Amino acid sequence: MRKLMLSLPLTLMLASCTTMGGGTASTDQIIGAIQQFTRQACGFLPAAQGVAAVIAALYPAGAPAFGIVDAVGNAICQAPVVAAAKRRYGAAAGVVRVVVAPNGQRIVVRGAQQ
């Protein structure tokens, strides 16, 4: 959790420099675009916090963010679904996917199957 809190400001800086459709996109716009991508691609709507954590892991500060929506969306869609959370917390737990970053960091992305 502490790593997530430390990486969020970096994510916000990175996302604010990203361009989509010819203009500068806000962090909320990028996260919304990724959520829309995953909803259409694999029927999964990830929580914004999980999307922000994956962005921070895949795109460190200063890295070019070209293709961020496709890259992050595909990473989330290809991540395995963890069934243990549903057994432990019941149906209210929703769907949990675990994205593994190139450095080996595991990012838990909670959301709902659409």
C-alpha cells in the first residue's frame, strides 16, 4: 500500500504528459479510457486505483507513454483471475486479477466482470 501511495504522484505526473487524440489527457481520462478498453476487450471493469497502480508499474516517471491505453489494458486483460479472494470474501469481493510487472512486482487489480 505504501508503494502505491508513493507511486501515485509519479503516475499523475506521467499521465498528465500523455497525449490522446491530439490533446493532453488528464489522469482521469486515461484511466477512463483504459477501463473502457478492458470492458470491451475482456468484459472486466477494473477499479481506478488498480489501473493507476499498473500504470505506475509499467510506465515509470519520465518514460514515454506511447500506447499506454493498449499496453495497460492488455496487461490487465491477460492477468489471471484469482479465485481465492471470492472464496474468502464471498461474492461481494468481485473479481481480482494480478498483473505482474516486468520487474516482478505483483499488482492486485480489483473490479467487476461485465
